[in-house]
Amino acid sequence: MGRTTTKGIRLTPAELHRAARLRDFFPEVGEEAELHKLVFLRGLLLLEAEVAGAGGGTPPGISEAELGTIVLPRILAVLQLLGRLGKIPPLLGAGDWSPPSLEQRLDAPLEQVDGAIDATAAQDIERIGSDFL
Amino acid sequence: MARTTIVHELIAAADEGRSPQFAIRNTVRLGKLTPLVVGLDNGNDAVKMAVLQPNGVLITLRIPTAYREAAVIRGGDGEVSYTINGTTFWIGEVALRHDGDALPIGPTRQRLIDSRLRSLIAASIGELLVQAGYAPGEHTIVLGFSIPNNEIVPLRGDEGEDRLGVDPETRAVLETHVKGATWSITRTDANGIAQAWSIHIAAVLPQAQTAGTVICTTKAPNGATVTDIEEMDVIDIGGGDLQHTQVKISPYQMINWRLGDGTIRVARGLGERFAPRLALNDVAAQQVLITRRMLVSGKWRDSSPAVRDVLNSQGQAIIAAVLDVLRQSKRFVVITGGGAILLHDLLIARLEAEAKRRGEDYELINHDIASMLNAIGALFAVIFRAAGKKS
């Protein structure tokens, strides 16, 4: 990693709380400073893509194609939210953007089944050398 | 073979193009806990797993035993990755696509001390729960864990009685590294969306790999023995091992022999054909056998002709090793394992030459079921054994 410089910005308690909440989704992030760096870099990426989209060019060393590829997964994740809210314009296509729920994946209703087990089964399993550690 | 066994539902479901479904609860009662049951076959070439949804639909998953620490992908779609203890890694086919390592084969006591295998097992269970539609978060699991047949050994019980049990070294490594473990996993999908999973292994039920096949072919889903077969031979053509097990049904008894290497001998034959131009490790070569294609100079190539050639040579050698078992007429023969799918046509030709009748003299487990039977049997073994435990 190259040389780094400490820069201070002022944040409200509410903004700090919003950032802290994201930690659950990135358990590999250690200290609070690492989390804030992640937030900064993700925001920087999105702003760079906005500027490129408006014709303002790309950061040095990154082509439009590369920038588009890197930001695409982030945009897709946002589109899932917008899709659930019905905010995707017809141009992008209609359809259900929500992830399939357990119910939607099932071939049959979700009711819990509960069949009785034959009384001899447990002994047969034990007889072939199998028991709980 | 009786029509109401577990394997008959599996075959019927495959023929009808639907998911198999059983009127069996997906959890068991162990003391004060009601953990979710997972069956896992810790194969040398792949981890195979099974779990029930709440409505009894069976979900299975096979993940090749390949592991690679994940790199940052600069362009294109991301890959599904997992993070455990700060290390982000790929598994299975994703790892193979990125020249991942085939993890060492061997007995359980050697394999489980490799932290990469433990991470692969943890991530694989997480992936199984994802595929089965379970929500991220905390899950308590009781794990039916298939081990090599020769790790179930004669022991002396507390009252001096002879019984079968888990080899002490295998027991020790399972108690150290699996039983009681809590694995915190972050799964990041191809779109970069992360989910946190915490999987706690409350209990482990080790059993001989072939026992899973015996359970599925002789028992109904409620655990009743429903077959009219008194004695059978099970030929399990696995990735690492070729196993022959003689089984008596009433009462249950199993005697096992390892006859040699499984489909790995075919895979290595394939690898030797393409060396040194292509360096295929054992797991990658096993995948080529299944998929019949390989990545060469950036393009997918059909490898069917090469696979056919090595099957005709090395595959015939596997059949020769079990010919005596196929020929005998005293016991019903069940042929299973991933190799049963791979060598299906050769096996059918040999059995027809021996005038054997399918359904009467033998059953050749086909579809994709053959490689999953041991894991499915491990799942049912937990359900059956737990039913006999006092709360």
C-alpha cells in the first residue's frame, strides 16, 4: 500500500450510527477506521461513476469499461431495492426483482411435516456402529 | 427390491422431474435442542450434502473438494466467495476455475486437521442452506457425517460386549474439530451482496459411508425395514475408494472390504493423457469426467473422446475388480457411487453378459442419486437414531 494521509471530517452521531450498523454485513472489517474507509471508497466509486456517466471522464488509469464493470455489482444490488419499490422504469424491463423466498422455491406448501419413526430404526443404526459423539 | 424404500422415492422423483419429498421432520429433538439435520458425505473428490426443507422436500448439493483463497476480480461478474476468520476463499467449481488446490485425500484423522478442508465443509453447509432457502443468521445443526468404511471398527463396550464403533483416532478428530464447532461465515454473492451465517454443530453422528446406501435401499422413510432381501452386496464406486460391503438385513450387520481405488484411477489416466500440456489435479480431472469438457487456451473443449478412451481402459479395470461379486448368485447386488453413473454403460453390458436381471439380481443406482446416497442415508440415520434417544 502507498503512503497515506490522515484527513478529518466531521460527522453527526446519526451518521456514525448509520455507518456502524453496516458492520454486521462486513464482519471481515476490523476497526471503526476500516469501516469508515470502506464507506468512503464505496461512495467515491459511485461518485466517479456518476461523473463518468455525465461525460466528465474517469480517474487516471481506469477506462470507462473498467469503471463500469467494477461499479456494476453495486448498481445491481441497488436495483433490487428499487425493483421491490416499483421504481424501475419500463425501459429496464418489468419483473420481480426480489430474491426468491423459501416459499417461492418450494414445489409444495411450506407446512412443517412430522412423521413418526419406526421403533426399530434407532437400534439398527446403533448396530452398524453409528452413535452420537 | 420393495417399492417403498427411500431410494424408490428418489428414483420416482428423478423420473418425474420433481424434487423428492418425505413426510419426515427436518429437525430432531436432542435434549432441549431441536437442531436442523444435515447429512454430509466427506468424499475425497467432493463434499455431498443433504437437508430437508420444513415441508419434507429433500435438497442435495455436491461441491468438489477444491479450495482457493479469493483474489480481487478486476472485470466481469464476481464469484461467490466465503470469509471465515478473516480469510476470503472460493470453493468447488469456482475454485477449480481459478486453479484451486485439490485438498489432500486420506483418512478422516489426516484430512480434518487441514483448516482449508474445515473451512470448505463449513462454507459448503452454508451453501446447502442457501440452496434450500433457509434464511441467513444462526443455525444449530446435527450432522450425520459419513466416514470411510474402515473407520468403523470392532470395539469393546463398557460392559465387555463386542460392538462396532468409530475408530478412536477418527472420533478424536471429529470431537476436536467438528462437534461443538461454531462457524461464522460471510457469504458474498456474485453481485457483491454479503450475508452473515453462524452455523453451530450441536452433535455429530459418524457412520460408514456405505451404510448410507444400505439405509436408503432397505428402509422406508419412517425407518421401517421394508425390503424382503435377506442379504446383499453393495459395490460403492466412489471417487477415492472402491468398496465392497456384505450386508445382512435382519439383524443389521455389515462387513466391508476396500478393493482398490475408485474413479480417481480413471481421472488420473485422463490427467496423464493431457500432461504436460495441461496440468489437471485429481479433483479437476474428476470434474472433467463428469462434465466431459475442459478449459484449454481460454476455450471450453469437448473432452468426450478422451473420457471414453480412459473409461474403456481404466473403467474396465474397476469392473474386473468386482467381477466375482457381480457373478455370484447368492446375494442381491446394489451398485452405487459416482462411479456407477460414470461406468453405467460398461456395467450394464457386463451384467447382461452374466445374464443378470435388473431388479431381480441387482440394482444399478443411476440418475445423479448414486453419488448422493451416502449423504442422504447419513441424514436419515440421524433422524432414526435420534428417535431412540430419550429426551
